[in-house]
Amino acid sequence: MFPRTTPESADRDRLWSSVVSRRSLLLTGGGLAAVSALAGCSFFETDPAQGADDGAGAGPKGKEAPSLAAQVEAGELPPVEERLPSTPLVVEPLNEVGRYGGTWRSAMITEEDRTWLEQSVGYEPLVRWIPGWTGQPGTSEIIANVCEVFEELDGGRVFQFTLREGMRWSDGEPVTDEDFRFAYEDVNINPALHPGGIYSLWTNVNDPAKPGTFESDGTVIRYVFDEPKPGFLEELASGTMMVLPRHYFEQFHETYNTEIAELVAQANLDDWVQLWESKLEPFSNVDSPSLHPWRLTAALGDGSYVTAERNPYYWKVDPDGSQLPYLDEIRCEILQDIEVELLKITNGELDMQMRNFDTIRNLPVVTDNQESGDYRMFTLSPQGPNAMVLGFNQTLEDERKRKIYSNKDFRVGLSYAINRQRIIDTIYAGQTIPWQCAPVEGHPAYDEEFGTQFTEYSVELANEALDRAGYTETDANGIRLSEGAPISITVLVPSSMPDHLDAFELIKQDWAAVGVEANVTPLAETLYWERVEANQAEVSTWTAGGFEIRATQGSNHYFVPSNPRGSSRYGHTWALWYRGETDEAPPEIIQEQLALFDEMRTTYDADEAVDLARQVLDIAKDQFFYIGICTQPNGYGIVRNDMATNLPDEMPGDVGYQPPGPSNPEQYFFTA
């Protein structure tokens, strides 16, 4: 790990571009090249004939796409050298320099699936992840993107960014420091736009009511905090919005438009905040300038497709100095059903696609149709450590059931009772391993003992633990009794997770065999969350998220009750106490864990933070909040063989990585 800067260090002002060069990234023409380094064999058997023309990308291609060159010739665009910044970012293609042309056909499932657009088309943060990201704490896997250079100063209190001179928005207007100031002061820390409170990323660690300050010298901007701000750059690399085109958005902002009421009335809205939100909504406003490789021509809500064309002012080039992107257009169809998406994939109607269809159930169909659909598959690492976790609500209002669920021996007994291998073989095609809700191998705080505890399938051990819990009496049906009443558990399962529903048909049998009855209630996600967040869920399922050591806003709710969402499954009231919303304090050990968590997420030194993370996880292991079933299987995506050249065979699937954004879609191209 690269050593952290400190106030005492003689080289505390060292430019992070030197770090990047040490990580084998290319420094060309003053721009940082994002070099892809993903390699290795795929999880799947995915070796159909590629059918690619090896020489397709060869030959002169010029410094810009032919369509843009024609517009320059017609006097409709300035020359390409005037559209690029003085130091464009140089992107080193994964395998070979590409060629211009083609439309990327993809799909999304309803307009709610806008994350696909944000990650595939819209991943252009101020700083970005390297393609070979592994999720290690610290900033060694972060490189410059919108900025030309970034620095951490004053021991992590100041974050300084040098802007790219001559950079332009997609409408040709210059990008200036005022666009960054506007985004920060007038949007991110504007109380009117955040009635629930300003996001903690923008506030001082020891004074959450006080935002950090924005400073600018014109081409150099700084975000300044009173104390070190761990995780700041990591969160920016995950796609946090840092810049907006003020010249466009100021018309929708109360501070800058004295006639804003007229626009609100025309839009038939209640106030300017609603107007603002409607205009800022990602990929819903075709008029909004952007820094993306492609600019919108049809937005969400305009029809059954979202379309975008090449941004003539895009600020990245390939090693030949040719302006990116290679692809002419984006065409994303809005579908209503995953089965339709699956059909389009097997018919060869989508060029590169991830998300939604990539289930174990669909794997045989997708795999078997590679040749007929003329596509290959690539692997996505799991999004989190566990495919299914069961949270037992230890703060439930029902006193009898709260007592049951708070009994660790009860949870241990039910864990031993689950035949995980049967679930893995039946539901997950044998592609995972039994695992509790614990970080997996590769995580800095990995603990194999945590992941494997109580995972042995043993009716004998299950009965011993349940007896030890005090539930030794049974009714005529063999169901264990608590205070004279049968122990019957109601389990909430999101209907959007059919694997969980299938798995519980097996778990119900396992638990019945040791004298515990379970009733499953499938719910749409909206209703599911209403029940969970209202503290009305007895037991509920979800997938487990990773343990973010560089958390800035209490996000690690699978291992510590810091967030009323995830931790509502086992400690809703504890999370409310942590947030200052109730005086009902959790047990002392939970308070100790939360204190360690706070210390961890405010500790700037990455190694020290990892040590604190291990202490947090030791308590989670001892308390055994969740019962986990198994690790998550790998995900997968498809790509047409004629578009396969610069797409890696594997990429991280973690949400924090924002796949496929860091793999540089601007350098994808068609070979024929």
C-alpha cells in the first residue's frame, strides 16, 4: 500500500500522478491514460468463435470521427484541436486501438433501471477507479479523470484538483471553476435542496452541521475540511456529482433566476425545488449539457428508447491522439420484462449487456445460445459476500418474539439446521460455498472463522443449541414452545428475489425438522421496505453488502447497526439510537461496536482503519447478527463478437466499482 501523506512529511504535496505512474498507468501528452489490466480465465465456459476481422481496426482513421469531420468541413463545428482541452486524457485501449462507427444496442428494465445508463454511459467522475480495481482501502486505485491532477494535502484535510484547461461541455461552453463552485455551494450544501440534512460527505467529521469550504484559484480548486476526511476521494471515484454546467442550470435555481416562479407554474409544480429536481434527474433531460462520451438525443420519458450521439466536445483521446469515443451512438431500449431482454440477447439483438437477466436460472439459456446469438460471455465478480442473509429482529415490539430472536443460541441452532449444500446445489447450481454474513477472501479484514462458523449441517448440533436456548418443550406437532406458545416465524422475502423464495421452501423443511415453524411472506420491494423500516419485520432476507472501511456516512449496516435500513433487520432501534432519533440505548457491547465503527471511519491512516475494522467485525462475529446461507455466485454479461475487442473477460461486479464504467466504454468499438 502506498504510504499516506501527513503534515510532517516532506513530500506531503506530492502529486498523485506520480502514484499513478508507479501503478503502470501511462502518462502521455500531459494526460493520464487509464490502462486496463483485467486478465485471467472466465468463470464460465465462453469460447465460441469470435468471428472478428483482425485487421478491422487498422488503417488511418484521422483525429476525429468522419461525421464530425464533415461538420467541421461544413462550418458547423470548430476544428477538433479547438474542441479538445490542452491536455486531453489519453485512454490506452485494453487490447488495440479502435475504429470509428456503430451503434451500441442495449436495454434497461423499465425507466427505474436508470443505473444502467449512469454506469455505462455516465461514469465520468472527477477522479475514477482504475479498471483493475480490487476495493482495497486507500487511494492507490484512484486516478485523475475530469481533473488533470489531484492531491491530498494537510494530512487529508484538503483535497486539491487541477482542472483541464480548455475543457468544454457537450454544448461547446467552457468548463470553469465556477461550475464546480456552483455544484458544491449552490447544490450539494444548499439546505433548501436537502431538507433531510446535508450529506455527510460534505460536512466536517467532528462538526456534522458545518460543511467543508470550497476554494478556487481559477484552474485549481480545493475542498477544505477542519479534520482529515477519510473516504472522500473513494466516494468521488464511485460517481459522486461534483460539477454542473452553471450556464444551463442557473435558470432553474432560485438564487439566480428572479422569475423562477413562472417556470414553476409552467411546469405545473409546487415550488422551485421540484423544478430543480426534475431538470437534474439523470438521463431525463435531453437539454442538459454533459461531459459524457455521448450526448442525449432522446431522454427517459421521451419514448421507448434512450438514445445518444457522439459528444463532439468529448475530452479524451486514444494513443494516436484521435478523439474518443469510437462508437457513433447509444440506443437503449426500455423493456418491461426480463424475459424479453433474455430473448433479445439470445437472438443477438443486444451488443453488450449486463444486469437483470444474469441469474443462475438464465445461465444455461445464455450459455447455450452463444453461437447462434453470435456473442460471448464475460464474468462479473459478486456484488457482495453473501447471496442470502436472514436478519432476526432483536428490537421487535412483540416482547415474546424479541426475546426469542435475541437469544444467540436460538439463531445458532437454526443456522446448524440449514442444509446449505442442498440450497447451493438446487438454487445456485453448485457454484457457491456455505458462508455466513462475513467479508470474503480478498477483503482486508477477511476472517475465515467468521464466515464458516455454525455453517455445518447438523440436526444434532441444531437441537443441542435450541435446547440450550431454553426451548425444550414441544406441542403435539413437535413444534418448540415459548411461554406455552408454538415458535412460529414470519419471514419477509422480497418478491424480486426468486432465489430467496425458492431457498426458503427448503429452509422451512430444515427448521421444521428441529421444531421451528416458518411462514414466508413475499412482498414487493416498496412494501417490504415499509415493513422493515417500520420495525414490523420479524425475520427478513436480503443479500449482504460489503464492509466499506472507508465509509463516510455509516453505510456498513450488515455488520454494525449504523443505518436504519439494513440493520433494521436485526437492530432497528439500535440504529435509531446511533442516529440520535431515540433515547433507547442498545446493549453495551453494541455501543462499543458503534464507537469503534465511528473511530474506524474517521481514522485517516488506512492500516489503522483496517485494524479498527477487524475489531468491529470481531464483535459482529461474536454477536452473530445475521444467518448467512452462501457466497454470491459470479454474475455475467454478454457482448457481441464483433464488439468484443476491448472489453475485458472479467470485471468487478461490486456496486461501488460502477461497472462497466471504469472499463472505459469510450474505447469499445466494432471490429466489422
